[in-house]
Amino acid sequence: MNPVERANQDAPTDRLLAFIEFLRGRDILISPADSLVAMEVAGLVGYSDRTLLKSGLGSALAKSKFEVTVFNEAFEQYFGAPKTDTTSNSSAPSEPTEQDANKLSPQELGEQLSQAIQAQPELAANLSSELVDALKSGDEAAIAIAVETAAQQVDVSAIKLLTQRGQYIRKMLDALGEQALRDAAVELESTEPAAFEAVQALREQLRNKVRDRVDRAYMVHASGDAEDMLDDALSNMSLGNVDQHHRARLKRLLERMTRKLAARHGRIRKRVKRGQLAIAPTLRKAMATDGVPFQPRWRKSIRRKPQILILCDVSGSVAAYAKFLLLFLHSLQDVLPRTRSFAFSSNLGEVTETLRALPVEVAIERVNLKYGGATDYARAFEDFARLAMSDINRVTTVIILGDARNNNTDPRLDLLAQIRSKCRQLIWLNPESQRSWGTGDSEMQGVIRNCDTAAECSTLKQLERVVDNLLVELNS
């Protein structure tokens, strides 16, 4: 197989693999097996029919409604909009532009450059290369080989910033030997205007190919990293400082966190006397008997049904944090369906059905409107005891989000102690820094004595850590 044939075969595959990497950077989980299926699908449907290719790859790589949406956006961004045939609409005459005048056919390019070489033989070295021949003849495979070779030489995959785009374009043009075309253009500009236009057309054609390759590298290697950096910064930012502009991104991060927690804790294993063979412990046990499994171990998949009661302070001092916790509670219902949610500032009420039945933005607005106000933990604990105390048992975990500031009034910590005595564990999440605990009207010192865990929770990372540890504890 000659290099041109190999390029025709390998180039689409390489671009497909780069597209798969592009999708991974946009939170679509793609296994090596999925990649092989996508390559097989692309081989069957081909690359000529863009719509068919999109449908085929989508069926292989997008496995949920979320992934289908992301895939469709990524496909359009990576492969670009479909090209339209403008030649069929040429019945209406239009004024020729300077750009149209510079579009020369390969035959015209070849004739003008041949005439230039005859007139100035010293230009032969600059205008008689394999790359120039490929550009003149429109040999896309040969051009693709040259561009890809230059991309590897300059390591274009190392691009990290958009500001590096021009730098890598220039590096690749130098690696391709574009300097020779530039020198020829300088020589021809004043002596052979027609040949000068031909050389400029070749340079523009080459520059477009290189620009497309650098843009594709940026999309795959840099834009994903930039998105990850922004996501990481947002995950470690105090939720009270997240502005409206980043609200949608934070919502997406919360949904991603929920999916990850669901995948990690959705199913656990338990030893039983019969059922599915547990291979690893069976082999370990058989090492004492020369590999003969006299004592097989069994397991089966079960789903524990822990109950979680969450009390969320939506008063003014923690309102910004409460909105995001309510957003998280809305997503958490898919992971832990036996979760009951309560909101309070002074009076407390259950909002489980509100979060489940309404769109998240509407639900949060309604909860804040109904239960927002000045903080009164005593009344909130009394309402909670009346509504849910009888439902608390040894499989119940109670989580409270609040700053424990009660305006210098009695917070009724005796009720908090009663809740702790009945539940499996009581967790208090405080969005304030630990340095502020116990200062002013803070009741955190008393809260700590009546809780199993009291933790600072002002960022998405901290929230994920707390919930992850909670789910590990529930499944143990």
C-alpha cells in the first residue's frame, strides 16, 4: 500500500479517535469497547453521508438523554456545519469580487507557475517541491500526509491556550517549507503579477489546511483542559460567591456529581450461601488447597434502603448556599429515592414533593418564598419533631444544613439530642468557616456535642466529599 492510499485509510480513523477524545472531555464516558464499536460503525456507514455518520456514531457513543444532547452539540462543533453547494444557485449574476478573482483552477496555477519558472529559473527550487505539486493538483491525500507530519513534528497536541493558535500555525507552516513559497512571492510580486497571484493562492490554500489542523487540535486537547480548569475552580469556590453567570455550569457539575455517586454507590455486594460465584475471594480461599475451591464464596447484588432526612436552613444568612443544596437534593432523589427534604428558617415544612414534582428552578423559588425569613432553630426543631420524629429509626440518617446562628435565643438543642438518640447518625453541615464557629450568636459548640459529624461545607467539592463518605457508611 503506497503512502497516499494509507493516508486515505488512516486519516478518517485518526480523526474519529480524536473526536472520541473530544467527547470524553465533555463528560461522556466512552470505554475502549465503545471506541471499537464506533470505528466499526464508521467503517460500515462511511464518512461521505454526514447525517448517516452522525446517527451511527450517536447510537454507539451516546447512551443517555444527557449524552445524546452533548454528543449532538459536540458533533456539530467538531465536524462543522454541512457544506452547501453554492454552484447550483449561480443563475443570478453577481458582481465578481477580488476573492473570486484569486480563485484559480489547478490548470491555471500550473501554467502560470511554469511560465514564472521559465522566466526566472532561479525560482525552480522554491516552486518545484512535492508539496507544491500536491497543492497545484489538489491531491488531498498527499496534502493531508504533509500536514499531519508537520503536526507531529511541532507536537501540536501540546497546545493549551487559544493564544497559542497563531504560534502553532506558524510552526507548522515553517515545518512544511512555506518559507520557500513566501520567498517566491516576494520575487514575483513586482515582476510577474499573475504568477504572484498563483503563489499567493497556494499559500492561502496551505494556510487554511494548517489552520484547520491546529483548530482541531485545540478543540481536542486544549478546550477540554480549559473546561476542566474552570470546572475545578468552580467546584472549589464558595457557593455563596457563585454569580448568576455560572449558575448553569454549577448545575451541570451537580448533575455530574450525582451521576458519579450513583455509579459508585448504586449497587453493593453481600455474601450469601448460594447464588453468584464470588471469584476473587474463592480463589484466595483456594490457595490453601492447591487451587481446588473446596470452600466457594457466593455473593448477590442487593440494594439497601437507607432513609435520609435533610433539613435545609433557607434563611437570609445562608440563602445562597441553600439554593445550591436544594438543587443538589433535587438531583439526589435518583440516587437515594428514600430521601425526605425539609426547609426552614423559623417554621419548618416538608418540601419533598415540591422538589420532585416541579422544575428545579420553580421548586427552589417556591421553597424560598414559603420558608424564608429570620432563623429560629427552636421552632424548626419543634416542627420537625412533630412531623418526622416518629419516623426516625436506626437506618435513618439526618443531615442539617445551617450556620447555627439563632439570634441569641434558645435553639432547643435538647431536641437535637433527642433526634441523635433515635437515628443512625446526625450530620451538621455549616457553610461558615470553622474559624467562625462559636463566635457571636453561633451555637456550633453545642451543636458539635450533639452531632456525630459536624463539617464545613461551603464548596461543591466539600459537599461531594461529605455525601460520598455518607454513602460509603450507609452501604457498609
